Amino acid sequence: MKLIDDYVNEYIDRNMEYLIDEWGLATQRDATDFRKRIQRLEQEVHPLGEFETLASERLSRLEARLKKLKEERL
């Protein structure tokens, strides 16, 4: 049985990168990078919310101006 265990261990060691890619496995580094990416995204969410609010207000003002211009044309 030791011979089979040694063979399997050697196979895994030689082909670890291929196995990770083929099976879509994550490494410790991937998990760490993922945590960092999530933290960065969470920091960006608040400013995007502010931008959405400001853009919506500006769009409402533009729509009101357009409506007024159309009414004046008639």
C-alpha cells in the first residue's frame, strides 16, 4: 500500500497546478485576494450610492427644464 500512496503523492505534487485549474479549486492566496477584493468593493459602494443620488437629482432637474421648454414652445 505504501507504494501506491507514494505514487499518488508524487502524482499530486507534480500536477497540483493542473489539478487546481482543472477542478476550479481555490488556493489560500486566492482566498486572501478574494477577501481584499471584497473589502475594496465594500469601500467603493458608498461613493457609488452618493453618485446615484446626485445623478438622479440632476436628471430630475434636466427633465423639469425639458418639460418647461416644451411647454414654452407650444
